[in-house]
Amino acid sequence: MQPLDRDASALLEAAASIIRLRHRPGFHHVGAALRTNAGAVFSAVHLEATVGRIAVCAEAVALGMAAAAGDTDVAMIVAVNQAGAVVAPCGMCRELISDYAPDALVIVPGSHPDRPTVAPIGQLLPNKYRRWPRPR
């Protein structure tokens, strides 16, 4: 794991900015931002639902936005809560990020709340489930 550089800090601010702008109790309580290797940034919010199992994480929405734009070559991704604190991706998001961007870096909480760090998605998801043969 490594400390944040300028690009990572800017991405964290993009995630914090979208949740500050769009926070709505009961609907949007997590914001995420991702940067692709081409330099595009996609920011999104969590979509809460009355039936919790159909809620969609902010990371998944951001990745969907990138896919819709034709660019899922994700370099880095981060999610934050409504207070702007970094939150680790859930297991489903780890799988999704790894499926679309196996080399992506993820900003995660560090040993101190004010010091998030960066980890490769593979480190957050050891022994990843794989379908064989892998679809092309």
C-alpha cells in the first residue's frame, strides 16, 4: 500500500464533491469517482432502494458510466461517505472492479482516518473467482 499522490488526492476530492452535491438521506449516501488511463473522470452516487438488495453501489454506477462512454480501462477508483471519509469497496464492488479493470488501484482507508492509502485491486481480492474459459 502507498500514500496518496496529487492525482489520487484529486480523485478523492471528486468523490467527496459529488456526494456533497447530491447527498440525499435515504437515497444517496456514498459517492465514488474513478479515473481511466485515458484521463477521464467519472463521478457517481450510491442508489439506495426500499428493498436493500437492489441498491447499487456508487463504484458500480461510476463504472457503468465509464462503460457507457466506452472506457473501462480504470486506473484508480475511490468511494467516500457523506462526511467525505474514504470507505473500502464492498465485496461485490471488488469483484466488479477486478472484472473490468484487473490492474486498477483503489484508494482505501489507512491506519489513520486522515491518511487513506492506495492498494491494487488484486490485493483487496485474493483468490478471485474466475469463470473458465474466460469470455472474450
